[in-house]
Amino acid sequence: MKLAIHGAAGRMGQRVTALAHDDPEVQIVAALESATHPKLGQDAGLVAGVGEIGVPLAVVGESDADVVIDFSLPDAAVAVVSHCLEYEKPLVMATTGFDADQRRYVEEAAAKIPMVYAPSFSPAVNLVMKLTEIAGGVLKKIPTGVDVEIIERHHRFKEDAPSGTALHFGKIVAEAMGLSEHVHGREGRCGARTREEIGYHAVRSGDNPGEHTIVFGMLGETIELRVAASNRDCYASGALMAAKWLLGKPAGMYGMQEVLGL
């Protein structure tokens, strides 16, 4: 599989580069960054700490890639979508934080090219999402009610809060349990918790690569579903798994649930 990586000098892009370089089924043919990136022109393997691979960091442009993986920022990711549309390239979209117009553009693009889009590419996270859906469907029958709180932890450098993954967990819970209110943090005399709300709490600390806990609180017992990464390789390996799965697929928007057969 000939692979182009967008955001190759970022924290996630470096790990995708490293894992792809070690994968005998993958050949990195392009490592892409913004035109103002200070490391532009440097070997992507050296930037990722795996030695020279003969692929310099370059700006977005046509290559002979079979598929593109994007771990970048919303504005840059939209430009990559446009490029993939022009050259009919399958795309694994791992960027989060889109505004409504950007998200609409990404979704419309999937009508013309095959795309895997997910708030998290961790196989474990996606399995816990399925477990959350199952738990929500069962627990909504509890007559005394269930209080759902979503707690997420990430590194100090993360710019959006709550995480896209936490918001997706909330969407799953809302659909499974019929809950309609989304409350972000609490402070002061905010009154008793309502039966319709999902609470979100974002922690930013150190170099935490990602941790999510979904709390189902009942009268007399509690269920917690927790998934935590110890490094970023789970996201990188999941993106590579998605890229391989995407080859040969018709145009459409896919998720990691399809990739994992969930």
C-alpha cells in the first residue's frame, strides 16, 4: 500500500510514519506538512526518529499514493480533503475539532471518495464505544434513573475540549438512552442534577495521550467503562488498519465500527 501522511511532523504523524515504516505491507511515498513548517524538506524518517526513509517533508501535492492518512488541524485537513477529491484518493480522516461548515464539507466529500472518519482510531476505544451503546440500551430501563458522566483526560497541548472522542461517547449515550441535555462542567450552586443530562469533564495534564471514563451512576451501584492509552501507537496502528481496509471500497463515509466489524 502506497501511503501519503498529512501532518507527518506532528506528534501523531510521527508515530504513523514510524509504524508505517516498520510495516512490510506499507510504503510511504509522501510526508506532507504546511508550507510554513520549519522542518519542511527534512527527511520524514529522521523527524519521526526512525532514520532516513528517503521521503522529505513536503507541501500537499499529487503523489502516487493509494491512500492518504490525515492527522492535522481542521483548516489544513479541509485542504487535504479538497486535494483527495481532485485526485480521487481514498482518505483516512483522523482530524477532529471541525466547525459545522467544515464537518459538512467533509461529509459531502465522502459521497465522491471512500473515507474513514472517526473521532478516535484506537481499536480499544471503538470497542468501548460499542459496549457503551449496549450498556445504555439496557440501563435506560432502570426505573430510578441513570446518571451518565463522561470524564476525559488529555495532554496539556490539546487545544479542544471536550475531546471529539468524549463528544462521540455522549452522542452514543444520548441515542441509546434518549437523553437530550449536554452539560459541560459544573460550578457554584447549579442545582440538582437533572435526569435528562449527560455531564462532560475535561482534564488537561502532562503528556497523557488519552483516557476516557463513562460513568453510569445508579442508586445503589455504579458501572464505569474506562479506556486509557499509554502512548499514541494505538491511534496510529488503528489508522493504518483503516487505510488498508479502505482500499477498493466504494465512495462513502465509513467508521472504525465498520473497519473492526462491530
